[in-house]
Amino acid sequence: MAHPAVDSDEESRISEGDYVVLKRGDVYKSVQIEKRKKVIFEKQWMFMDNSVGELYGSTFEVDSGGKLILRKPNNTEDPTDTKGAGLDNRHIVDDGKSQKLTRDDIESLKEQGLKGQEIIQQLIDNSTTFRDKTEFAQEKYIKKKKKKYESNVTVLKPTSRILAMMYHGREPGKVCHLRYDTLAQMLTIGNIHAGSKVVVFETCAGLVLGSVMERMGGHGSVIQLYPGGGPVRAGMESFGFPSHFHNTLHEFPLCKVNALLSGTLNVSEKDLDSQSNGRSDEQGSSSQVSTDRGDESSSEPQSMEVSTDPAEAKKKEDSEKLREQKAQEKRVRMEEKRKRLAAAAALLEGQNADGLVIASRFHPCPVLLGLLKFVAPSRPFVVYCQYREPLIECYTKLREQGGAVSLRLTDSWLRHYQVLPNRTHPVLLMSGGGGYLLSGITVTADAAATSGSQQKSGEPAAKRIKLDEIKSTSDSSA
């Protein structure tokens, strides 16, 4: 059966309001397309107006006024004139005197309106040692100067891989040092697919949540459990999902999980914070009313004077209307929050989730043991942690209490390779570690096996069953 293309021509083009990722070299930045909005990227400011209507993946050149100029594919070739190369670099001395152009000369070239490629050609022509370098050294020199003087930027469509690379390169602490290859393993081990019901608990700025939603494609249900007063979804919003994706997303506070499991959760009640805020507002308003009454009784002539002033009376009436409008908006927000809480609680009460994904800065053991109760049997779960010791504790607890099989504790190792003619070798700089993953499959815990494990905690369940069978056979023969 033939499936229609996922992206139409309109969806493959940049539109106003879209979230995009800017790329220059190995540096990424997520921005939203807005007209006449100044964007600063790599110490250079620009306006994204001219990118609207162009295809994703297009490369633009930034002029002196911050305007984007589309680079055609035939202009991407390197026209730099090298004029021969040396055999080796043994006679080249790096004394800082090989370049005739000074910093002031380069700045004057920029003021004259020369582009990056023209400035690089001027640097090559005024270098006394460039032609003595080998061909490989010349390419390395040109690449280094391009990174410094060329003002090209590529506009990409945000994906989980690109955003993971962006966060890991710019702010790894915000995503608990989660690397993009580890994120890919989490999505694969967790069996994230369209139509499933997945429970997600993460403190990675919404990156893991957005990756799960991207993999599900807007079909199914995602229940996000969050600590604190509200969920953090900056990374998820950078994906720029359409509205029907957000209809599959539900949220539930982590502090109410125990109440939901014990059956004491009352979704009709408002949050304690809102109640306390409401009580404080009522107390403040009542104190204000009593103060106003005291003022009226103490100074009756003044109150009569205020009441007779039409401008003052209208101002007071407008303030009352504004206060009532804010109170009405607050009630509407609280009602919407209550409905979302009830919908998420209804999804969790079934305890039939198809998967569990955990990636947080908190200790994973109590979170994992509590949230596994919402997952149906024979379903996968995966837990990420930057350190190994917390996951070892989780592994031990699960082995002791049961309810999970195929437990695996793994770590990721990634190294990039440079693949060029006669220069293929591993890249010298690499990531020190990609964190650790604990994965397994949920099963129904057997009460008999649990009671037997309490009696003989030092023996595995399979061995205990075999010993019991041997003992019963020997008793019957005797």
C-alpha cells in the first residue's frame, strides 16, 4: 500500500512563525521566524525576513546590514586560487611575520564591502608561506579562514538529532549531558511508535519529550510527569509541532502520584497553591474593604467628595471591572487545569501504559519504582542517568522485588572519524561519555514467588523451584 508523502511542498518551505535551527560550522541555534526581529548568532546579527518561502536546508549569506542573501548551488564551489603547493612543511617557520595584511587592513576590506571569499583570497595572496605548504595544509588553512571570515548560515528544520546536538554542544547541563546517540537508543529500546501510550518523566528541558512526540507522529498519548509547579517544555516547543500534536500531550504532577495510586486523588479540588493564593487575595481584598470602610467612617466629608467626582467614580468602576475580569480569567485557567489533570489521571488509572521513559537529574530509583506501576506487563522501560551508581541501585532493587526481566545496564561510546582521501583517521577530540541506560521489560509479579523469595532470599527463583521439585521427589520415594 502506497503511503502519501509526509511533507508537502508547503511544509518543506520556511514560513513565518516556524521554529528553525541556524547552523554555521558545528554550531547550532534554535530561533523562531519573525519579521523585523533581530537575531544574534555567533556574534553576528541578522534578520530572518528573506528566509520566508525558501526551502529548508538553504544556505544564506549575511550582508553588512544583516540581510540574508540566498546562495545558489552553483556559487557553493570553492573558487579560491591556490597556485601550486609544496612537498612538505619542514622549512616553514611560524614567526607571525608571514602575513603582510594587518588587522586594520582586514577591517578596511570589510568596510569596502568585500565578501568573505574575497577577503580569504587577499589573505592567500599576501601570505609568504601559503604556496610552500602542502595541499593538505592549504585546505586546512582555507577552512580555518572560512570559519572566521565567511558569514554563511544554513537554515535547517528542527529534528531530535539536530536539537540534541545543539543542546549537547551549547548547554549540556540543561539536558543532563544527554548525547544524541544515547537519545536514539532510548527511543529504540523504549519501543516508541505511533498509537502507543507512553509515560515520560524528564528534566532535560523538554528534549526527550519532544523526541518521543516526534517519533509518535501525533498519534497516541504521551503523559508527562513533572516536578515542581509546572512542566518545562522549551526543547519541545523548538520542534514547532502542529496543533494536533499537542492534543496527544497530557501532564500530571509527580507529587500527586502517590495519591493516585492510593485512590485518594480528588481532581475536583483546586491546587493548594491556587487555594492559598485565593485565600490571600480574599484576605487582602477584605482588609482593603475594611480599611476603606474605616476611612469612610473617619472622614465622611472626603468620601462624599470622592463620590461626587465623576472621573474618580469612573476610575474606580474600571478598576473593579478589571479586577473581576482577572478573577474570571483565573477561574477559567484553573478549570482548564483541572480538566487536564482529570484527563491525565484517567489515562494513568488504567495502569496500561505501553512504555516508560525516565531521564532526570533526580535519583531514578524511587521514581522508577513508583512509575512502573502504571506500565502494563510485557512492556519496555528505559532509564537514563549521567552516572552509573544510581542505576546500579535501581538494578539491585528490581532484582530483589521482581516485576521486571531482561534487565540491562549499558553505556554509550561514540567517536567521530574523519574520512578524506589519504587522511582517514579518528577525530582527536571526542565526547568523554554519553551516560548510562537501564532497560528492561515489565512482568506480572507472582505472589507465591515473592513469598518464597522472602524465605530463601539467597537463591534465585528458578533454582528454588528446582530444589523444591527434587525435595518432593525424594520424599515420595522414601
